[in-house]
Amino acid sequence: MTLRRVNAVILVLLAVAFLIIVQRNLLNLSDFLHKEHPNAGMILPFESELSPDLRLEVSRKGKGEEIPVLITAAEDRLGAVVAAMNSVYQNSKANVAFTIVTMNDTVDHLKVWLSKTKLKNIKYKIVIFQPELLNGKITKDPQTLEATKPLSFARFYLPVYIPEAEKAVYLDDDVIVQGDIQELYETNLKPGHAAAFSDDCDSASAKGIIRGAGNQNNYIGFLDFKKEAIKKLGMRANTCSFNPGVIIANLTEWRNQNITQQLEHWMELNKQEDLYSKSLAESVTTPPLLIVFYKRHSSIDPMWHVRHLGTSGAGNRYSNQFVKAARLLHWNGHYKPWGRTSSFTEVWDKWFIPDPTGKFHPVRRHTRDK
């Protein structure tokens, strides 16, 4: 019995000694990492140090899992980006980190707009889009939407722009978020699915009409099913399409399945064989996404993507009560809320922040003020 007790005491002492060694090693590792990467895990908004106000804001909103949100910023639509980001930021206490993809000549304007307004405390990084990415994948004809809207393709490269994340939210710039973005971020994706979209047949949004393209809510509205490359895929032409203006992406699956490379393949093939529907309106990024994610995507709650507010008749399609209850509003279509004519512009106005440089004005406001 005595020998057993001695052995037991020795084992306990050895266990305690082992734990002490592990603790010391962890502390040493922590100190090393702090010295090597003092800002690891935090996206700084271009200042080398956090201002006192920003430290307080990070303390208030910086707890919990980081929610990466990617949005693009075109110079002529910068007011839209600011309004969308403001709506996300003001309606959530989550730890939101924006990745803003833009062109080089827009960076200075964007930084001033963010730093001189109430958005100075947001957590963000700016990434410069490299148009060379699209070489050989789109036509260079300046009359085409592909050439005039290169930033539209940034959503194809989500893992490139947010390499540290396992999951992310992509938003078009013509949206307003009225709910807590964390709820959207926590959308459940089925095993093996790299993304979730809002189907075009799932809600009141299904009746949306895209100006100039008719009722565009199935695959035949986006792809030319007479082309051999499309026929070989065996897809049903009447399959309900989806809108890629809001994407919840499982970036681990995206990488594992080489989604970006698949999308690039179909872009290149379209450039050679003209695979897209002739009635295609402004959704130049939708066709390759429809092919790659055919019957392999999860669904977003319809109230988290109420769209077609930018089409004619949207004011008659939706009641004020419905719009107020929606978690996310999308002005896809010809009529934008910062343009001359649009429905529910008062909702967008609530989140718009005037440009401190005076370069951007909502057209209807600017006209009215003259």
C-alpha cells in the first residue's frame, strides 16, 4: 500500500510539472507572436495606431467572431458603398470587418469619405482590384457591360481578398441592410456547399422584372441552351436562377472545390463561344455562377434579400410595411436610389452620408438643390 501511495504521489507531481512546463511554453509563444505580429487578428484602417475613439469602438463592437464582409467601390457609385456600409455598421453590434475592393484611382476619395464621417470607427481594409485578372476572360469592347464594370467580378475571387477567413458575406453596393448582419452570416450552408444565394422563385422577389430582359428568373434567361457546351452540362433550362448580389460563402469549400478556377474557365469559354443569353440584361456575372453552382448551393432566407427595388413598378409591388420588415433591400435593376427616379429612396436616404469632398451627389437631390 505504501509503495502504491508513493507511486501515486510521484505521478501527481509529474503531472503538475508537465502542466507548468506547458504553461510556460505557451506564455513564451504568446510573447513571441506579439513581438512578431503585434496587429495579428485586427484589420487596421490605414493608421499605424488606433485613435482613442477607435479603441473604444473596437472594445464595444470588437468582441466575438469576426464577420468578414466584402463590397466593391466604384468611383461613380461611391455614395452607394458608403450607404450600404453604414447600414451594416449601424444595425449590428457584431465584430464586422469590411474588405473594400476598388480601383487605384478611387482609394484617396474613399479614405477621406470614411475618415471624415461617422464611419471613421469601422474596421476595414482596402484592396486594389487588378484588371489584369480578367485578361482573356472578358471582351475588351468598351461598349459591353463586362468591360465597363470590372469590379463586378471581384466576387469570383473571395478567397483571394479574404485569405484568412473560412466564411464571408459578399454584398452588392446597391443594398441596404436593415437587420443584424450576424444573422445573415450565420446562414446554415449544407455540407459540401461553397455558397448560399437567394433563389429567384422563392418569394415576392420572384415577380421582379429586369428592364429589357423580360421575366428573368430561370436559367434560360441567362444561358444559350442551343450552344453545345451548355447542352453537354445536362442542366434544365427552366431551373430557377438565383441572384448573386448577396452571397454567403464557405471559403474553405470554395478553395477545396477550386470555384474561382471553375468560374474563370466558363468566362474564357464564353469569350470564345458566346454562351450567354442574348436577352441578358445587366447581370454579366450571373451566368458562370449559375453553371458552377447548379443544384449545389444553399438558400438564403428570402427576407434577407428582397430585390428588384430598382425595376419599374417596384413601388406598386411592395408595400411600405413589407419593405420596413425586410432585413436586406436590393435596388438591382435600372433605377438606383441615388439616381433621378427610384422607389423607396427615403429608405436609402436614411443611411446615406454626404460626401465631405463634395464630389458625389444623389442626382435627384443635386437637381432639387440647384
